[in-house]
Amino acid sequence: MSIEAVKPPSPGLDTAGQAPVITDAGNTSARTALHLDAVDKFYGDPANPAVHAVKSFSMEVAEGEIVALLGSSGCGKTSTLRMIAGFETVSRGEIKLAGRRIDELRPAKRNVAMAFEGYSLYPPLTVRDNIAFALKAAKLEQGEVDRKVDHIADLLEIETILGKYPSSLSGGQQQRASLARALIRKADLYLLDEPMSQLEPQLRSVLRGRIKSYLIEHGLTSVFVTHDQTEANALADRIAVMEDGVLQQIASPAELKDRPANLFVATFIGEPPMNVFPARLADDNGHLHVVVEGEGAAAGFTLDLGEVSRPAGSRLTGGAAVHLGVRPHSVSLGRGGNKGLLVSNQWLGDQTHVVIEAAGQTMVAVSYGRVDEQVGAEITFSLSPQAIHLFAQDDGRALLHGTEAVG
Amino acid sequence: MNHTSTAERIIRGLLLTLVLLFFLFPIFWIFLMSFQTNEDILRIPPSLFFTPTLENYVALISGRLSTVAGDLDIAFMRNLWNSVLLSSLSVGVALILGVPAAYAFARFKFRLGENIAFTLLSFRFAPPLLVLLPLSLYFSELGLSDTYLGLVWVYQLIALPLILWIVRGYFEDISPDIENAYRIDGHSWAKTFRKIAIPLARPGIAAASLLAFIFCWNNFVFALVLASADKQPVTVGALAFVTASGIQYGQVAAAIVLSVTPTLLLALYAQRYLVEGLSLGAVKG
């Protein structure tokens, strides 16, 4: 199936109402494989939980879709995965897989395969027997088992360790063996817990591509957990960004970058992170400006929003307190009327990262050439009103995405 | 090889010899005594040269103890059998109860879990004399005194905490994801426990069982108070050698050799597990 076909409709901006969470709930087509409906996870006393790890998490995953759960450690992504697998109970809410409710079923009955991050291979068996375990239990013919194991081992580059025992393997090898053991099975859903966290960077990028092709080729639905944006971007059709147990946004990698639903997603996604300035809107006879106040000796600056198309129902009004977000790549150096102090200038071989102090804030800019100014010198920069993001200061919700910021 | 290391080697060898002498000499001497008559044993000065006799062993095995004052019946072989029976049954029951409990304590957090586990452990350091009087009253009330059932029950105070705490440490050492991987492959919780958790914890279970067996074997005071002659283990039965006409050192020595042999053989055989199992249990428990 084509991946494009399962992408969700574009999320609305502030017209969407209260929830910054954007899901494709309501898409109840037959192709929905996994459905989490307002799932909560508490640890400790239910009446007065010590930890509220996952808060009202809802998402739908279409058949054949690859979804990443992305977030920093402790954000609830692993708890969510383990609830789907059945290793953690669901405190509240429902999980449906392939049309049946699974949150009350024990793991064995869910028809889910899982690859683990850490030690999960059965020590008394060789890697080959570990991988083949489920196939043998399913009474597959020996030749067929061998063929499948060899194929998947070849894919993950673990042919040479098939005869070894788990205790003699490196972390990365164990991870790949665990991954192979999961992928070789037939299941309704494949859960991958940090599947490549212990691999060397080079191998990681090679395997990412292969795993993605394998998943697409076999039409496998999968949900994987990662804290690595690059991995999420490379593997996933859609990324669910989590923070503090709350799903912040679920969208395609491009959508997340161009139209972050809130300030958290905006600053979390992208490298180097988005620059954020506290600002306010000024209404000059129907002409909106973003005003960034200077601080002390540092001068502020103003951006004219006149040309920027605003979504219908937008609540952008003069006087509103906002956060101005500008991606480092959207800062043009050496022209325009804004002045700042160059704090650091690093040539990384193919691009330059500079840190500028402007309006009393530090701002990172990326340039694809060398920047000649010395550290300590004054530098001019400009921000295109078309390349900015605006977020409400109170709840961080996205108010506006400049058209150049998109795409 | 330089001088210091040679000196070191000599000193180390000397110290080792001293330690070995200190610990092994009594055993060696008892072994010799078991082949001597009472007269040989009490001779001054003691001598390594004597005419070995199997008389002591014959007396023990036949159950007739000859003293100057006349023949006495002793139930040594029966005591030995009681020891084997009581210790094995107690360890068996403790395994059936303790291993699943240890797994539960290792894997699941539940209300009062730690308190229950600790209470069970505290049985190990409570002095038995503290509970003996009430126990003997209860036992005679319940008809449990002088029964194997009663003794095995009381022996759980010794065996169960050991099994529970050592095996628990072992289960905690097993990555839960090994079990999770098996469960998600379509196997039930009970089958995962049987097929994955128990086999992986086997060295720990073996070490704990061995230790519990030795502790049960060595117990004296429970059986002394709660059982009569025909249910008593060797530890209590050995009292019979203190007779009206003096202590029968030869038979005592032979009895010691016979009663120590089973546990000694077991311990030698399972030494490896014992060290490994105990150190792991100690770290994780």
C-alpha cells in the first residue's frame, strides 16, 4: 500500500480549538490497525497516583503505517509501548488492534511482536534458535525456518553470530538479534523499543533504510520508540511527539517541522533548535507587527506581518503576548537592519553555526557558507516575516506559521 | 622470580597450611577416633598408632551399644534416616512454596510486599527458643507434636526464608524482557515461569536448597522439644551416647562421621553453585 494514502489530513491551526493534540481520530476506516483511545497510565494508588506516566493518549495507526513515539526519557513513550504490548496494565482507556479490544488480553493473546532494547534473548539458546523460536513453535518446516532466519540475518548483518550464544554478544548485536526475532514473526503489530540505540552510527543509517524497506515491503504495521529525531524522521510515516505523558502532536516529519502544533514541538524538533523570542503583537491601523523588545543596550526589532496570510478565525490581535519562533536556517546573515553581537562562529565543514546576541537573547543561525565576521564583532541579520512561527505565550499553542517556514 | 615473591609464596603457603590445619585437624582426628576403642582414645599421650576397629560402626548400624554397664539399644540409624527425611521434605516443601513466592516478590510490586518478605526473613534471626514454648503448647493441642508433619512445618522457619531470599535475588537478576519476549510470542504467564524463569534461576535454586538442607540437618532444638526418640534426627539422637557409664567417644566419632558425610558430600558437589548463588543473592537481595 502506498504510504501517502495513510497520511492524516493536515491539522488545523488555532482553529482546532483547545487541544493542541492532533490525531486522525474519526478516521474509522477498515484500515485502522491500532487504536488507542484516551489511554492513561498511573503508577501507585489509583485514587492518588504517585506517577501519571501517560495522560489521555489517543492515536490511530493505519495498516502498514510506521509510527514513531518520540520524546525525551521519562516522557511516557516506553510506558505507552509496553501498554500496547501488555507488559503494563492500562489504567484507563481502551486499546484496539485489528478490530478487537486488546487492553484486557494478556500479551500472548494480542498477536503482537516486539523487539527489545536490552537483554531479552534466552541465554541457553544460540542466536539462530532464539530467532527461530516462534517459527518452530508454530510448527514451521525446518527448511523454511532456516531460509527465513538466514534472510533476516542477512538483512540485519548478523549472519556471522547466528551460532553464538547471547552472553558473548555486544549490545548492538543483541539488539539486532532481538529485532530479527520480532520481524520474523507474523503479527498484527510490530513494536520496536529503541531498536537501534546501541548500534554504531554508520550501521544505524544503513539498517534504518533496510528495516524501513522490509516493513513497507511486507506491509507491516509498526510502532517504535526512540529519542533520536533522525531515526524517527528516517523511519516513520508519522511521529508522535510526547512530553510529560502528553501527546503533543502526531504528524508527518515535514508537518512537525513546518507546522509545529505548539512551542514544545517547535523547539524539540529540528537541529539546532528553533530560536524563541518573547514578543508582543502591535496593531498599527489594521497592520500587525511583531515587536521584540530590546533589553538594556541591546536593541529590539520589529517584523511587519502585513504580507503574511493568516488562517481564518485566527485570534491574532494587537497587544497579544506571543513567542516568536525562528529556525536557525531561516536567519539571513549580513543583510537587513537588525544588529546583534557575534558570540560564537563555528565552521562545521559544510555549514556555519553562529551564535548571535540580539535583543538581549542568544540566537543561533545556520549559514551554508563561511561567515567572515570575528567573534565580538557586530553582525547584521534579517528575519523574513514569511519564515516565522508565532505561539501564544500563555499555553504555547501555535498561532501562525509563515509560508516560507513551510516546505 | 625475585626474592619478595618467593618470600610471599612461602608465607602464603604457611598461612594456608595453618588455616587448613586449624579447620581440618578436628575432622581428621574424629575420623581416626571413629576407628578406635574408647581405651585407645583416652590413652595419654594420644597416639597415631593403633589397631583400627570397625566396632563403633557395627554398634551404630546394628543399634546395640556395648558399655561397661551393659548393652543399650540406640536408634542411630533411625535418627540418621529421620534427618534425611526431615531435611529433604522440609526443603521440598520450602521449594514448592518459596520459589513461586520469590518470583512474585522479584517481579511484582504489591501492597505490603516488602513487609511480608521482611517478616519471613526475620524468622531467620529470631531465636528459636523464643517460640518453642508456645509452639510446643500449640503442637500438643493440635496433635502435631511428635509427627513428621509438625516437624517439617516448623522447619519451614529455617528453610523458607533462605529459599525465598536467595532465589528472589536470582529472579531479580534475570532481565524481565527475556520473559516478556517469551510471553509476547504467545505463551502464558505460568508457562513462562516454568520454561524460562525457573531454568534460568536453577543455580540459585540449587544453592538455596543446599544451604537450606544443611541448616535443617544441623537443627537441634526444634526436634529436641517437639519430637520423641523415634522421630528425632541425628543431632538430637547423638545425646544417647552420653550414657550412665560415661561418654562413648568411639561411637560418637563414628556417628559424627556418618552424619556429616551426606551434607559434606552434597556441599563438595555443589560448592560452585553455593558460592555463585550466595554471592548473587547477597548482592541483589
